Amino acid sequence: MMFIYFDHAATTPVHPEVVEAMLPLFTQSFGNASSTHSAGREARSVIHHSRDTLASFIGCAPSQLIFTSGGTESDNMALFGAAYARASEGKHIITTQAEHHAVLHACEHLERQGFEVTYLPVDSTGRVSVSDVEQAIRPDTILISIMYANNEVGTIQPITEIGTIARNRGIYFHVDAVQALGNIRMDLSSLPVDLMSFSAHKINGPKGAGALYISKKVKIEPLLHGGNQERKRRPGTENVAAIAGLAKAVEILNGEMYEKQQKLEKLHNAMTSRLQELLGKDQAVVNGHPTERVPHILNVSFPGVTTETMLMNLDLEGVAAASGSACTSGSLEVSHVLKAMDLPESLMTSAIRFSFGLGNTLEQIEIAAQKIATIVNRVRST
């Protein structure tokens, strides 16, 4: 039986060229980048090159990038670091109800420490209103955190408009761009963003590597203490191999991004049209914004078939999909993103996220769509 992997928003397979780039750093160039001898200098050179590669791709200065262990650490560093650094100016933070839990749980922790957080609603497509953001701003607002592209439904937020408002008010603006990197062209030299989070394992890089962009005007308090690495903002011995893997994945993206986007768009559209041909539009309901979306995420509800039932049957058929964020997909609770979108219960309790990437084909789309239709018809007839 063919195994079909449609869960690239959770994690992606590591590109063979990324593996090839990483392997020597485990066995040959394995030095500690803080060491002054030749092995250490060699490792440090790899980090410098990797930082240059990522900075060039996203349009910022290399000195504005900190390497982290991934998206969650980057989000936490941005929120805690900015909040603590600006606490004397105010303690009000704005975010949305549809953020990743790496942001929501960080905000909840800040609330327990005396900060106030406004959780803005989103509309039925998952987009936040720019006017809602503007109206939520108070004299003591110090930080706004809104993701670029939603990890469950793929909706793209109006980042430029929100960032412009934040910049005009002197408020730090953090953007979780974990699902956007490689799917949306971005230039941080012109985007009004102060902090931006990235992760390697969403772009065919290794798990355990990420980055945080920090604008030159931004001051943050470090979360960790104990070393001078990353300009004392993120101490600890660097994961050189993973950092090199992130850079190689970005390098590959840079050369293939347009072709990748075109392919993903074809897969997305093919899956949507085939499911609706087989089941009908009212029985295969697409969630999220119809046009302002990333190409690799497709969230579909199958009314009458619960999410758990569909996922279990898909797994038995060799199709890997998800109920939402990989950080919470083990939970039986309805997605907080779909709740924030205020969808009918029949859609919230039957939603499946399909996400596409390296290795997926139109043939797989057809096979999976047929399997899904069979499952839906079988379950509804019992």
C-alpha cells in the first residue's frame, strides 16, 4: 500500500541535499564554534555563512538574526524578551485568538506575571481586522504579535497594514512566520516588522533549528544566561549541523521557490476540486480564506464524519493528515483556530488539515481523494 504524507505543515522530510550538507559537521568539522583553535574557527565559519544565507533570503542584515532551536523558542524569545525589556513603558500586549500555542501560551504566562493581553477575534476566514487591531491599541501597548500565515487553515494576515500602524505608534510588532517562510516572498528591509520567527523543519530542514529576526531598534531581554553566543542574546553551544541544515534548506528554496509555489498551488487546487466533485461542495467544505492563503495548507470539513473517525480511517488507508497543529493534534478538543473563526459545529468537529510538500504528486491527490470519498460514504451510510 502506498504511503501518502499530507502533513507537511507539521513537519517536512529533510531534503537529501540538506542531509549531505549536515553530515560532515557531525564527524569532520565538529568543533565548538566558541573555541579559538582551527576546529572551532571552522565551525564558527559555518555559522557565519549560514547566517549570511538566511539574511540574504529574507532581506535583513546578518547581525539581526539569532539562531534558536525552532519556532517555539523564537516565539517565546520574542514575546518574553520584548515584554520584559519594555515593561517599564507599559504592560499591554495585543494578539489574536487564532495564534499558534507557542504565542498563546506565552501570552498566558505573561498575564500571570502582571501583563495584560487583548486576544482579538478573527472572521470566518481566519483573518483579523486591521481596524480591530488599531482600536485595541492603548497608551501602554508595547507589543503586537500576529502570525503571517495560519498553521491550521493557511490564511494570510494583513501584516504590512498592521505593521505600519504599530510602527507609527512606536509599538513592537512580532510576526510568527513559521508557515510563511518559503511560501511567501518577504523582504524585511521594507516590511514594517520588528521581530519574526522561523523554523527549519517546515522547509525540509532539520528539527531543532530556527531563527529569530530582531530589528536593530529592538531591545530584548535574553531568556537564557551563561555564555556569549549569539551576541549574548541566546547563550549556549550552537547546534552547528542543524544551523547549516537550515541554511542549506533556504539555499534550495531560493533557487526553487517559484516552481515550488506553482506545484503546491496545483496540488491544493486538485485536491479541492476532486473532493468537491466526488462529494459535493456542501459535503467537502474548505475552511480559510479563498485567496489570501499559502498554497500548501488545505483545511476541509466533512460534515457527518468526525475528525477522529476520518483521521483513523485515513491512517489505516496509508494517508497521513492532521486535525490541526501538531502540538495539539493528540488532543480530542476542537481546534481553537476553528472556534475563533466561529464556524458551525458541524464544520469544527469534522475538519481535516491536508498539507503538501516535497514528494507529493497529482497521482497521490487522486488516490487520497478516492479513499476519502469512500470513507465518507461508508461512515455516513452506517
